[in-house]
Amino acid sequence: MNLFDKAKEAMGKHPDQADQGIDKAADAAKSKWGEHGDQIDQAAEKAKGFTHQPGEQEPPPEPPPQEPPA
């Protein structure tokens, strides 16, 4: 399991703590790039949405290949 997978697992188990971390990161980013505060807030909200998704999303199965007409 790589670092990214471990982080995803930890965020899934503790979404409230993940949200606090996202808020802290957003505040730090706004202190440096305050003129982009709205975009930073939007990104933080989108990131919070990922922490509250139930389970891991898998792509839908591909349809079976169609045979060309004979």
C-alpha cells in the first residue's frame, strides 16, 4: 500500500479530522494567495466532498463487445 492509498484510507475513517486539515491548508493558502480566496474555498469544499463519499467508487463495467453483423 503506497502513501496515497494510506492517506485515502485514513481520510475515509476520519472525515471530520480530514475536514479540519483541509480547512487549515485552505487558510494557509489564502494567507499566501489571498487574491484567489474564492477559488481556494471552492477547492477546499470539493476536497471535503471526497472525504465524505461512501466507499470507493468503481467505474461502471464496460458493455460486452458487439459482434459486427454477418
